[in-house]
Amino acid sequence: MRMLWKNIKGLVGAYELPPAYLKGKEMRGFSCIENAWLAIEDGKIADFGAMSDFPGIVDWSGLEVVDCTGRFVLPAWCDSHTHLVFAAPRDGEFLARLEGKTYQEIAEAGGGILNSAKALEALPEEELLNSARFRLEQVIRQGTGAIEIKSGYGLSTEAELKMLRVIAALKSEYSIPIRSTFLGCHAVPEGKWTAKSWTAHVIAELLPKVAEERLADYVDAFCETGYFSVADTEALLKAAHAFAIQGKIHVNQFNAIGGVAMGIDCQVLSLDHLEQLSASDLSALALRADSEQAPVFACALPGCSYFLSIPYTPVRSLMDANVPVALATDYNPGSAPSGNMSRVVQMGMVKMKMHPLEAIAAATINGAAAMGVSDVAGTIAPGRSANLVLTKPMSGLETLGYAFGEEPVEKVFIDGVQQ
């Protein structure tokens, strides 16, 4: 199969030798070739450039020519934080919030994560897999070409392993990069458990099984008041290091309790949420960004902020401090029930004052790096899979945010095949 896309209004994120990620101040310089062409062969990127330098067509046999006049071509979205595997929606809790209850009040009454855990435990594994397939295919059609998926709704050894097996099945069935995260400390199960005792149980009983079966690329915890302390989270991350599993943390969603500095010290790949960010947190992230050490990505989740009516991550401050920022959906049944990355990019512009190229970079190249797949996703480069988004006609990339009520994606291609 051979395709030539011509007259592309803007070819975004195309590099001969792509960088692994972009720091905050670099994100506005994400590549965009105006009036471009792109060649695809056997589902992979073959070549690209400006129409003014187009070399012409020598072999027309089997070639499909696509006129992209007025349209932008982007790398497929890279969603580095999701909870896509779950048993049932929590729309009843949404009604409770409309009636005045807070997210924390619902959780304290046995709702929230505990509610999802009960539904998941009761659902057979095959049905859980079928529902996850449906959601994954839905977000792929919306433009997602790489995704991270967490466990965390199990809250028991068998249920957590069930979730991770479902993620492993998705990995084997779909060609897009999928990363699995063991969210062992998401909430404290009902009964005898405390945060400290559950963390010890996860470290002693669950983590060795997860590592033995190679079910997780990363480990995660909800480091937050009323969930897991900085000490609990640090213990889990250090235990995971013994199995060569890197960490990612839910941190600073409602309170800044010291998890940022601890996560950086524990060499996490990303710190996710960060809706509350102290001056010392920002300084620690900026210091790490300016060091020679591997980056720690600040992953903002604006869909959660929108849905829960909580503050948005101060992305502008993070980028001004040269911190590499990623955007992700946080797709889950309770606090962000949408996996549409285009909406996340729109919110990045409208609510977090990101330049269009900054928001797109956060949702592609930096999203890929924040889940460890920057070598295969997040940019358009020769030899990479043709996982691409073709937009509707637009006057400029700013239309992505300006026309916030419209779906900007016209077509999605995975391995060069329209979805």
C-alpha cells in the first residue's frame, strides 16, 4: 500500500531525527511544515517535506493520492494517563455531585473508587475485556495512537491481577503502543485495612506476583490526604525499584503534601495531576528540568479539573520554568469519563492558556515520553508507523481551541489504515 498526501496545510511534529521530548520553553517550537506532503508505504512513514521541494512521482503503480488542502496532519494523540479498564460507569455519583455532594464526600460514603472496585470484582474477566476493547476502539477512532492504562479498581490480589491481565490482552490484540501501570495503592479497601497496612500488603503480596508475571511497565499510587501518604507512596516506589519497575504518581490533586519532591527523589517518570502546586514543588521540578538527569514529566489532566470543578494545573508556570509538560485524559468512570484527547487539547488552550503548538506537543511527543514510548510514537518520522490524525479544514491550529464545540478530527489512520 502506497499513499501520497499532498497540499497539507500544516504537517505537525515531523522530524527526520525526532527529539525524545521537549522541555517547557521548547514546546512552542514543535515542528510544523506549511504546505507539505507526506508519503506512506506499507503502513509506515516513508518521506515528507514542503510542496516547494516535492521531488515528483516516478512510480504511479498502486499509489493513492490524497489531497489535504486546508487540513493539518498531526501525530496520533499519546494519552499517558488513563483508567480505561473498568466495570461500570458512575453516573449516579454524578447526580449526587449535582445535588451538592463533593467528590471526597461521595468517597467517604463508600462511593468513588470503592464503588468501581465492587463492580469490577463481580464482573467476569471476559466481559471486562470486552468493555475495555469497546472503549479502546472508541478512543482510537477519536485519534489516540498510544495509551497508558492503569489497574487500581481491583483492591484485592485477584481483582488487580484480573485488570492487569485484561491490559495485557489489549497489548497483544492491538498494534498501537500500550503501557500497563499497576496502581496498587489507589484506595484503601473496606474492612480491616489502613493505608499503611494495605501498602505493606501490596508490597509483600501483590507486587511480587505482578513482577513475576511481567504484567506492569510502571507502578503508581494515589498520594493524597485521605488516601496514601508520602511515606506509603515512597515505600511502594522503592519496593518497585527492586523489581526494576519505574514509578508514576497521582499527586497534588487536592492537596500539596510533599509528594512532588519525594517522587523526583524516587526517579519517577511522571507526576500526574498537580492541580495544587506550591512554590517549593515548582522549584523542585524546575531544578530537575535543568539538570542532566532523566526528565520528570508534569502530566496535566484538564478533563478531571473540568468535570470536578477543581483548579486546573498551572501549566503556564510549569512551562515558563522549562518543565516538560504532558496532557492526558485521566479517562475513568468517576472524575473524567471521557477519553477524547482532542477535548483535552482544546482545554489546554482555553483553560490553561497553552499555545496551539504547546498543547499539541504536550499531547503527542511529551505524552509519548511520559509513558516511555517516544521511540515509536508522538512524532512523524521515517520508518515509524503511520499513526496519524487528519483534521477537518481549519484556518489555523488555533481553530482546535477556538471551535471548542466541534470535533476537529476528520480521519484517523493507524498503520496507514483509516479507522
